[in-house]
Amino acid sequence: MPRRPAIAALLAAALLPASALALPPLHEAFAGYFDLGAILSRTTIEVPEVTALAATHFNTLTHENELKWHRVQREEGTFTFAEADRIIAFAREHGMQLIGHALCWHQQAPDWIFQGPDGEPASPELLLERLRMHINTVVGRYRGIIDIWDVVNEPAHPGWEESERIYRDSPWYRILGPDYIAHAIRFAREANPDIVVLINDYDAWWPAKYPRIIRIIEDLRAAGEDIDALGMQGHWNILSPTAEQFETALRAYRRLGVPIHLTEIDVSLYQWHEREDTFPDGPTDDVLQQQADHFRSLAEVMLRHHDLIDRVSFWGVSDRYSWKNNFPARGRPDHALLFDRDYQPKPILHAFVEAAHAHRAAQPPREP
Ligand code: GLA
């Protein structure tokens, strides 16, 4: 492991609560099993408590938004990399592996991408050329710096019901058909033949959804392309997925023969249909323990399948800066991450580490 520069330690010592300072680096608990990831954004990179925790406890880093199309190429042909580069410099300074997120997605993508000069939808030729130009520019710029890319984000039909539909009805799909995925991957490999290519999707454990994701990869292979790893986003909650549902999906994905990255973990205290703030005075010890117990059961599955899992990334560091505070209920505080609003480690963090120690005691990992 690279040594952490003294600056992070100094900042941490000045700002973080004693409970956070007393923690050994979290990623060390998982050494030999999988890498541990966090995110930074243009906002959180300004917060010394967050950067100190990120640099100390995680060994991979993803940009929350700064490499998405709407930030990098808001207007056609004008590329802006300053915000992304700042986060990249941070990761390099702290010896963290970078993950590129996300090249081809239907959200946080400016409207112009999908429009032709006449205001009608872009032609397939025009859209494909824009996709090529964007991916070539972004992946090419970071050749040798970012080696792992979420190339296509959320391509699977999201419905919770059983359905014949496999692909999400996005503008990419409507204009280019399913081949847009193979094209995006090909463009990425042209720009950097050495990258690890991921398709990344949410609810990837859901019984009606994981077969769609598998089918998309089979279609991709039939079209002569492939992924190098599969991203399961992991925006989970206190009840779901169950450990059994998660493990069933992992077993099915195992047959694809590529590693899994758990790319965007948070564990909401709320189920999807709940919109009230049940904890206006802050979460109770009971609910935090319930969150911890549930996550421990999922962590045990991760550890049992550590040979399949290359990375476990959390979609945030502290509950103070989590998208879950605004989604699906705007302004309702959620408490979905490992560190609370005051940067204190939570029971979910301790449960995660305890699961690793217990697994190691029972079954030590092989030497690298
Ligand atoms: C998806 C995307 C992420 C992020 C989250 C919500 O999962 O892949 O980039 O936007 O939604 O924050």
C-alpha cells in the first residue's frame, strides 16, 4: 500500500473527532479481498474532514459528477477538465486508484447530444460520431491515469415487474438500438486499449433485473465486444436486498466470467416508498444498529465471494454530503454512509470491519 502523505494525517488530527482518528485505515481490513472506494466532488474536495477520511480509509476514488458529460462537454466541442483534474491530482497525491465515471449515460447528459441541426432527434450517424468524439477525447486524455471506466451506465430496463424488455428506453437506445453499447466500448478501447471496461447498473440484484443485465452482456458478446468487469451500483436500503437476493445475483453473474465491482454503495434508512423524515432528531441507536446488522449480512456475502469482487465503493464518505439527503425526498436527511454528519464512524462501519476480521480469522486470504 502506498504511504499516506503526512498532510492528510495532520488535517485529520486537527479536525476529526477522536473516534475517527482512532480508526486504522479501513481499506487495510479488506486487503487481499477487494479494494475500497469513495467519491469526491467539486464540493466535497473543499471539505478537509471529508478529504482526510477519504485519503486515510479508501484506496480507490471515483468522481461523483465531474467526469459526466454535462460537466466535461456541456456545449458541443468545448471540453472542460479543470474540476475533474483537481480530483485526479488528489487521488494521485494519495496513491488512490482512479475510476472513470461515466461515459455514456442518459442522465446528466445535455440535450444537444440527442438533437439534430433541425431540432429533430439526431440521426444515428451524428449521434454515433458525438459518442466517438466524446469517449475518444475523455478516455484518451486520461490514458495511463484512469484505467478503469464505467463506459455505459444503466443500460438495462429498470422496471420491477417481469418484462420482455431488456434495454432501457433511453435516447441512446431509441436512436442507435442496442448496438450503442458495443460502439461505446469500442470507442473507449480505441482511445486506450489497456482499460478495464465496465457496464454499471442499479438494482442489479433485483430478480427481474439481473437476467436483463446478463442478456445485455450476452448480446454484447454476440456483437463481438465484451466488458472486463460488471458494476453493481448498490444503492441499497436497510431491508433490501436481502443477503440471499444479493448472493443469488452474484452467483448468476459469476457465470459471466468477469469480476464484479460494487460501485455505488449507500444503505438508506428508508425504503423506496417512504418519504417522511422519521428521525427529525437524528437516527436512533436502534435503527443504526439495524442498518449495521443488515449491512453485515451483505458484507458476509461479499467476503464469501471475494474472489469475484475486485472493488467495493461507497457513494460518499459522510452522511452530511450524500445525494440521499435529496433523493427520493428532497431535503429529508438520510443516514446511508459509513461516517455520520459529524464525521464519526457509525455502527455500519464497525459491522463492516468486524465482518472482515471474522472472515479473515475463519479463512485467511491467499498471499498475493
Ligand atoms: C447513479 C449514477 C451516479 C449518481 C447516482 C446518484 O447511480 O451512476 O453517478 O448520479 O445515480 O447520485
